[in-house]
Amino acid sequence: MKIALVGCGAVTQAVYVPLLSRRRDLFEVTAVCDLSRTAADAVGDRLGAPKRFTVVEGMLAEGGFDAVLILASGSHGEPVRQALAAGYAVLCEKPLALTRAEVEALPEGRLMVGYMKQYDPAVRRAEELLAELGGPAAIRSVEVTVLHPSAGSQLAFANLTAGRDVDPELLASLRAAEDALVSRALGDSAPDSVRALYGVALGSICHDLSLLRRFTGSPADISAVETWGPGPGSIEVSGTLPVSGRFSIRWHYLEDYTAYRETVAIHHDKGSLELVFPSPYLMNAPTTLTVVSGVAGAESRTEWRDVTEAFEVQLAAFHAYVNEGEPPLTAAAGGLADIVTAQSIAACFAVQHDLPIGGEAA
């Protein structure tokens, strides 16, 4: 399948370039696009893509591919809209957009939102075990802890090509447009603290929201939100699950922490399932699933690992979606659900601290 890439930054270089290089049985990259011509050329050279662009509209108009991978930072709403309107299938990295309005404006088409942790073999195994226990009704609580070092420390190994040749005025205009979208989501008067919280919720915590959607469904409500520490700091979110039980998410940005670590513990009446995720940038580093159960009155702890790379499974699923009609785990509706939850998190925090909130979140 011939594909084009939009965005040639850190995630593309560290994750998608090596995976697409080894999955030439599934994909041929014919075009790449980035605001930085330096970054576009670096990725194009590594993948053998003959066409390089700095403007999405020009790439979509010229064509020569079947599908588009939207991997750029920021809101993906507009490039996804353009690609779908041009008739291309789209795999879009999270988040799908910054506002509900952007999602509602999307035309019909083949759209898959990239939450690679949903495709992690350990997550799929945990889903199977939960089904055997009786599904979401068996869950007493889901407790998430994320220890998040700096992106620089996580990507030091990747030898990234920096794109420093983008017009500063263009960058400024794009930042202003993105700020306008956040204002539409949260209201013009939303303070920086609420905007920063929303950014983390959609940029990182959304991974855990995507796992909740798979295990239990999106939260029924957000009960409490707190933040502390120097920005982005620490964030705590708790609420009610849709069928039974409660959840809590504790997200900590720790600049100099030794290694990324994410733990998702699912507790039920007869035991626990605990998932420990490594840094997402380390290819084929396995997630550990620990199953705690009782055997003859004693505790049994079993560990389960699979080195199959979640990002690679996701790419293969996108290929199957486009060519065989296999539905993705997250499409537009799931992406929208996470935006709604992120807005609920921002609104809950604002109300608790008597801060202004408006826009869609109100």
C-alpha cells in the first residue's frame, strides 16, 4: 500500500521510520511532508520516498498514494479533514483534534486514530482475562500511575534530525491558530493553568483514557482533579467508571527521572491485573502483565510478556482496515470521546478552583 507521511519530527524518526523500513512488505512511502524541508529530506532519504513537501495541500493534490499517516504535533483536525475530503484513508496519531467542532466537521471516510497501547499484546491479553471474569462489571477500581521524564532524555538514543529551517512567522501563526482552538474548547478567559492541564490531558493522559475505553468504557464522570508542582507538574484525576467501580490517574512529569514508567492496575474481587509499560520509544520492549489470583487459599502471581511491538501491530491493523475492511479499535467516535473527557477534566479543575471556564467545556 502506498502511503504519505505528514510530520517528520521525533515520533516519526524514532518510531515510524524504523518500523516502515522493516515492513516494506506492507507499505511503500511515496511522499513525506513537514514544515521543515531538512526534516522532510532526512525522513524521505531514510525511507526512499521520492517526493518531499512542506505544504500539506500540495502533497494531497499531487497524490500518488492510497493513505496518509498524520504524525505531526498539535491539533490534527484540519489535515485529517483535508485528507479525508481528498478521498484518502487516514491513520492519525492522537489526539484527533483539540475541539469537538473539528471532529464534527470531518467528512465521511476511513479514519483510524493511533492509540498504540490498545494494540499492545499485553493489553489484549488483559482484555481476554477481564472478559473471562465477567467484563467491566467485575472491576472494583482502575488505578494508573505515570512517571514521565523529559522527552529529551527518552529520545537521546534516537539521533534525531532537528528541523530548524521553519519560518518563525509561520510558527507564530500556527501557535496562534492552535491557541484559538484551545480557546474554543475552554473559553477565551480560561487561565494558563487550565490550558496547560488540557494540553497534558490530550497529549499524554489520553493514552490512559483510551485504555479505560477498552477495559470499561469512558468515565461516567470526573469527580476530582488536582495539580501541583512546577509545570507541567503532577496531575491527579479521579472519577466513576460507567458500569461499576472508580478510577484514578496520577501523572507526574519528573524531568530527571531515570526512565519512563506507566502502571495500570485493574483490581477485581478475586485478584488484580497489572500492566507496566516501558518508554513508548523503545521498539519491542515488552509490557509486563502481572496476573494476581488465588490458588488453594494462596496468592499466585504470574507474569506475561510479548516482545511484539505495539506500534507495528497498529500499522498492520491500519493496512487491514484499508485493504480488508477490518474496523480499527479507535475511529472518530473514540477520538471524540477522549476530547470530551479531557474537557470534563479541565472543567472540573476550573470549577473546583473557582477559575473561569467556557467554550465547549462549559
